[in-house]
Amino acid sequence: MRGVTDDARPQDAPLLDELMPWSVAPPRFGRPWIVAPDARTLRTRWDRLVAAEGAEREALFRPSRARTPASAVAALPGQRTGTVRFAREAGPCPAPVRVAPGPFDEQWLLPDHRLIDTARPELWRVAGEPQLFAVEQGYVPGPAGPALLVTAALPEGRSPAGRPGRIRPLFRRPGGHEPNLAPGLLDFLGQRYGQEVGARDWLAWAVVAARPSPAGCRVPLPADPEVWAAGVALGRDLLDVELRGALSGTKPRLPGGRRPYVRAAVPARPTTMAYDSEDGALVLDGGRISPVPAEAWEFRVGGARVLEQWFAHRTAPAEPGSLEAIGPAAWPQEWTSELLDLITVLALLGAREPERAALAARTSEDVAEGAAALRAAGVLPPPARSRRPASVLDHREEGPEGQFALL
């Protein structure tokens, strides 16, 4: 597990907030029934809701101050969902989209603005290839896991620690245009290290070097070009693992003999997950998966074990009669496959933690000079305009009741 901690020396390192100036607060989905580990469940829940009428529909909907069946809201950017008030909705289920409601936990969401309390449309506007989202984790004193995670799925961004961080898109515009970096930063880095530096190079370095602090995530910059090059190379590997092979086109795999397999089938409704350290096995009631390295089991984000959080999101009891209670009748085979993939990802990241920690330690010796050089070059502080979303004037987006809004 990445046990990065804050210490005295890196307090002069530039904040991620200065280097990636535009950030967005985490979305708040509001009602849990609009998110599920499988798309079939969401379609079943939708059909149940639109079949209900009046008071029953309202009770199933779970009204909040932000959303009720009578709310009038615009469609989300890029989504062709209805905009009539949900009390009158009778159409088919919108196509679910992939989201990341938790660290390393990709699920499905009904992308309907009428159902989401706080959707953050500015994130939806820039989502899609080749966008990546850097998710800053809430600060937790002591060893808590990585300070920065990256996902291609739209993140909810909430930390298991309870304190939300910020979401920083890598690009400010759709299609991978205009990096969300302090103006002049890439040119500064290119001159400093004697090589062309792109937005993904920067993100790769940040994944390796980012460390938490009470003021926010900090990213020290090394003086030595060789340290930079080694960090970027390692960061690309870590990014590819976090993104499940999306950058290389090759799904992450452990070497033969270390790959996890199902040794005993997961029961229909497992209620507990435990780790057998002697046999290196993950135990789900009577189900058994091995080998599972200790690094995978102990991998934490926000101080919480990722595997335990993933399992809890799929087995937490729901109120009888609610839409959340609608789900698979038994543990689906695809969940087991996803669990094997997750174990692989965490094992690969954990195995390279010593290498990452060593590079981060070498970098921390030069942080004060790095921050001072950025200010001397005029890269910091970033201009106020870089903290605002890019304007969008080249297309129309549907508003409430089928009207159009110019954004």
C-alpha cells in the first residue's frame, strides 16, 4: 500500500491547486438507487419507478431539497435524456454510463439530471476520450494511501475518510484540448529537463510524487532530469494499471503463479470478507480466492481498505420495498471477475510502492528550489481565468421541458 505521509520538508512544494488550477467539487448523486454495479439492475429499477404513479412514484423516487419528481432541470451535457418533469416521465430507461463512485470501484449510473442532486455539468461537458480525471483524496494524517488517483470514468470523488477532495480534469475542453495546467508549466518543465513534456507526462509524474498535506495535495518537482524521467516512466506504468490497461491496450496481469483464481465458488449471498494471511487467500463466507498478496489486501485509500469498501458497496443491506433493494438474486459471475481484476490492480500497484516511495524521497530534497523557480518564471501563481471552466459556445444543450440553453 502506498503509505505516503506529510512531513516538514515538502511543505514548500507547490500545491496541486496551483499546478492544475481548475477543479470541481465532487458530484453528489443524492439517491443511492441511481447507481448500481450492473446496468441490468438500473433498468429494472427504472421500469419499476415509471410504472408507479402519484404518491407511490414520489416515495420510490426519494425526494430531496435538490430534486423531487416535480423538479425542472436541463439535460446533462452529452446525454439525451428526457427533460419533462419526472412526475410525467413514461419513456424507456436512458443508457447507463460508467462512473467511479469510490476508489477503484467502477459502477453504472442513470445519467438523468432529474435524478441527480448535484451533477456538476461542467464535468460532464468535458468527459469522454481522451479525458482523465485526477481525484485528490481528502487529507488523513498518517499513512492513508495515495494522495491522488486517476480515472477515465466520471468520478463521484468522495473519500472513504469522509472528507471530499477536488476533481481536476486533465483537459479543460472536450477532445483533449487545452491542458488544465498553469499556463507556461509544460514549457517550463521542458526547458528544465531538456525534453518535450506533455500533459500526460505531467500527470504521470504527479501520480508518483503527489503527497498529502493539510493545505491540500502537493507535488514536488525534482532538480535532476534523470529523476524526472524515471518518475514519468514509473508514473505511466502506474497510470496504465489504474486505468485497467487503457493506455497500453493490454489488460494488467500478474505473472504466472501469482494470478488469483477462484478456489471455492463465492456463495449466492456472501455477507463477510476476510483475509487468510497464512494461505494468502481472500475469503467470502465459503468462497475462496488465492493467491492474494498482502499488498492487495492492505491497499488503502483514505485510510480504508479498498477491497473491503468494494465488497461493502455490493452487499450492504437495503430497505425492503425500496428501489435500492432491487438487485441481482445472487452474486453474479461478473462481480467475481471484477474482483479478480481489482486484486490484480492493487497487487501491481502495491508491488511498485517501494520504487515510488524512493523516487518521491529523492524529489523532496529539492522542493523549495522548485517552487521558487516556478514563481520566478511567472508560472505561479496561475491567473484567475485558469481557475474557471472554459467557455462553451459551439453547441446547444437542452434545457427543462425541451427548451434549449446556451452555455
